[in-house]
Amino acid sequence: MDEVQLTALEIEIIKRVLDKDFYIKILKEDIAESKYTLNNLLYTLYSLEEKGLIERNVDTLSHKRYTLVQSPDVVSLINESLKEVIVL
């Protein structure tokens, strides 16, 4: 996998996906006082899908769920990104 730099918002979304706590409404409320908008969130989701880091699944009730792509490269990238956040 090519070198990928993750933004703070991408890392926050990935942490939510890993915690199974990803709902646009909740995330939007959590960052309401920050510089991010709903468009930022949606674009970031699309960007993470395009980079092959997360994937969207739709169940029979049309609920969208996001999961981390299960690949050694992706897991390694995420672990390194989360370490950098913890160190800072």
C-alpha cells in the first residue's frame, strides 16, 4: 500500500468505525462546535472508501454500516496513525 497520510477527521472517523460507534448524527453533534461540517464528514467517508480503508455495507433494512477493510496493510496503517495521535 502506498504511503497514506490521514487527517485528524479521518482518524476520528476510523476510531468511531472501530468502536462501532459511527452514526452521522452523533458524530455531527460531537463536532458541532468544531470547524467540520456535515459535508466534511460525508466527503471524508467517501475519501476513506476510495482509499480502500473502510467499506460500506447495507443490511436488509437499508441501514448503512461502515467497517474497516480487513487487510494487513490497512490494519498496519491504522495502528500507526492511532499511535501518532496517542503520542501527540
